[in-house]
Amino acid sequence: MRLVDDEVLRRALGLAGHYRVETRTAIRHGVSVEDGIVAQMRRGRHDLVVLGVRAHAGEALSFGGVAAEVIAQSTGSVMLIAG
């Protein structure tokens, strides 16, 4: 999984650099994805998190548990980008 994490971060940093956006990355182990995202938002006093999501089939529109928990726990804005 580490190689996948590194590749995702490398691509994100490349995109941010292209647009001259200051970017820092963090990988947390031993904590759920949603708790890690929310903890990092609080730790860094970030007011926006952008999540890549996929719509899940069902009667109600859903983007999954991670997105739902980040939205529920976040004190900042959450932008979902479906791809």
C-alpha cells in the first residue's frame, strides 16, 4: 500500500506545483481514514478538504462511509469530487 500512497501523493504534489499551490502531505497509520483526515484538518487548522469519491448505488445518494464521516465530523468545508 505504501507504493500506492506515494504515487497518489506524488501526483497530487505535481498538480499543485503546476498551479503554484503550496502543499504539504501527511500519511497516518493506525487510525481510520476518516479520523485521520479530520484530525489533520484540526491539527493544521485547515478549513477545506477535497475528497475524491464515487457514488454508491442505492435509493439515496451516497458517496460512502469515509465521506459521510468526514462531513459529519469536520468543522470546515468538504468538497467531494466524483470521478
